[in-house]
Amino acid sequence: MSELATRKRLSDLVEEYDAKRAAIPEAIAAFGTAKTALDAACCLGGAYAGPAISGYSSPYEPSMQELLLQSAWRHVYAGLQIDRIASAQDKRKFEQMLTKPPAFTLAEIRERFGAYLIDPRHHILRGMAEVFCQLDPAYKSHSKVKIGVAGLPKRVILSNVDGYGSWGIDRLRDILNALAAYQGLPLVEWAELEALKNDENALVTPWQHTPWNSKEPVTFPARGVRLRRFANGNGHLFFEPETLKDINRALAEFYGEVLPDAEDER
């Protein structure tokens, strides 16, 4: 298995997780001791006036165990960069799994993520194929995606391209993330989707954006797409020539340069 971005071995992470889980009762006891000391610090002659910390809740061991388990799985998921490898459909399954994950063991980690690390390129290409074959029937045909074929659609139509969580925006994010994984670019951020909604040419070239909580601008890469929105809520996503070539190459590599599998020359 690959090393995490933290450079820790998976076996070391599992060992650290087990040690922290075993130490939760001790941490709860230390919290209680500290709480008692704080209350005593603001109490004179036993005349209790109220807690030193208002509005706190007592630590609950099962809840802390659940949080630690979720944290461990999220750390491995991010460190192994599964979000850059898995298809959009698989990522949704993983996001559901991360809310109630299984036991944090090497066997479970291999079961969930092993295939993505053994052959990451296959899963990146499969992710592109899954996204694009849902957009237009042309992307499903082996004959359409052979290298050099110019018949791929130069645009796709997305319905309900509105705000956060809308069907069209979610599909737009899937398209851009599938392309990003193939092109080796960072996954798309919400600021990019907002910019594309407001300006159809926003992502054609690299651009800068200053987040509300920072004074330093962030540079975003060119995505090679344009989005033209219409009053009925639909959006037409156009691909620049180089982007279309990347789609063509990726799908051709995934499907293989084979003869049409379901066409009749007659």
C-alpha cells in the first residue's frame, strides 16, 4: 500500500488509533479533575456560586470513540487521495461510509481502498467514463471514442444549474473533477463553480480569487470549459479544443481502440 501524505505507514496509524481509543477513559478522568480544580478556584469557603465553565457537557466515552473512528477513516481517505482516484459514484458511497465507518483495521482499509491503490489510473478513467456516458449517448460508443475521432459532443446540456446542491451544479462538479483527476489538476472548489455561473469564460484561463477570510489571492488553474446559462435554468457546458482532446484520449484509453460492439453496418 502507498504511504499517506503524512508519510506514516498504515500500520502505524492503526497502532496510534488503538492507543488513543484505549486512552479515552484516562482523558475523560483528566477532564473531570481539571473541571473540579477550576470550580475550586472560584469558590471560597465552600460557598458554591456556579460552575467555572458554563454551558459545557460532560465527555461521553462512546461519542468520543465514534469521533475518533470517523477521524481515523477520514485521515486515511484524504491521505491516500481516494477523492482524486474514485469515480463520482464511488465517492458518494465513501462519503456515506465515512459517517458510520467500520472498525479501523488494516484488513478493513485494504478491503475498502486497496483496489484504488493497486491500479489508480483504471479508476480515474472509469470515473470519467461514468460521468460522460451519462451526459450523451455518444460517449457510450467504442467507435466514437477511438483516438482521433472528432465526433464527440463539444457541449453537454445540464438542467437546473442553480445554487449549491442543485442537480446541475453537482453534475458540473462531477465533470470538472473527473477531468481534473485525469489532467492531474486540483479538484474543483466552490469559488470556481460560482465564478463559472457568473461568467461563462471564467475558467478558460488561469485566474485568481481572494477568499473572504484571507488577504492573499489563490490562483486557480484553467479548466478549459465555458458555461452558458439560460433563463429556463439549463446550462450548456462547452469544451475547449484541448479539453475535448483530453476527454477523447481518456475515454479511448478506458474503452480501448476496438471495433464497434453494437453497431450494424447495414
